[in-house]
Amino acid sequence: MQTDVEERLDIIRHKLKFIEAAQRPKVRLLRSLFPQVLLDDSSLQEIVEWAGGRPSQVAEADLLIIVTTEPMNQLLGILPDQLKQPEWINTPAVQNNRVYVVDGQHFLPSGSDDGMAEDAELLAEIINPTQFIYGYNGDGWMQFDLS
């Protein structure tokens, strides 16, 4: 890894070092809801952990992060109906309004070391919004408001 990438990841690790693993939110990455396509790539799971989350199953997830290669606005039009389905409506993420959409054309997975740092920063900003502000909100990701 390049020095710049290591430094960027170290900043995230340093800010999160006092948050015990059991206290970190459970995160589920998905490619789509219907049909349900999970992102289970081991490198993505590692990035979730670097960003302060714990990979989990859908039913237990505190945060659902949908990484879409479709235009985000297109997905936002169909999400309300999909999230009303029984398999989603009872998840902690949906009940607590913690559903996010990520631009999968530019993030997660990026394939480069520099992209890995960007992915970790983006996820850190989503998972721990009070501790991280990198400026990806609105460009790389957006929260889907269920209210």
C-alpha cells in the first residue's frame, strides 16, 4: 500500500480506536433489494471493519447500504415500495431510518489502493457520521429518508 493510503486508513483507525467492537454498528452491503443480492466480498467486509462497522446479516443490520451501478435517482423511485416488504420493514436499519445508497460506479469496490482509502472514508462517513466528514455525502452516497 502507498504511504498516503496507509495514512488515510490510520486516521480512521485512530478515531475509532476507543469504540469497542461490540459497540460498532452492524452493516449489510447489498447490490439490490429485489432480488436480494448481497455483497459478500472479503475485501469489502474488511473495508466495513476499517470504517467502524461490523458485517452482519440483513435481519440484524443497523445500517443497510445499497451499492448500485444504476443511477441513484432511479433506485430512489422504487425503494419505498421495496422497503415496505416484510423482509425489510422489520430490520433495525429500516426501523431506524438508516438506509443508504452508494454510487457503485465510482465506489465499492474500486480496485486500487487509493480507491480503497476512498471507500473506507466513504463508509466511515456513513457508519460514523458524527466522527467523519469527508464530503462524499450527496456525491458518492445519500441517505434514503423513510419518513
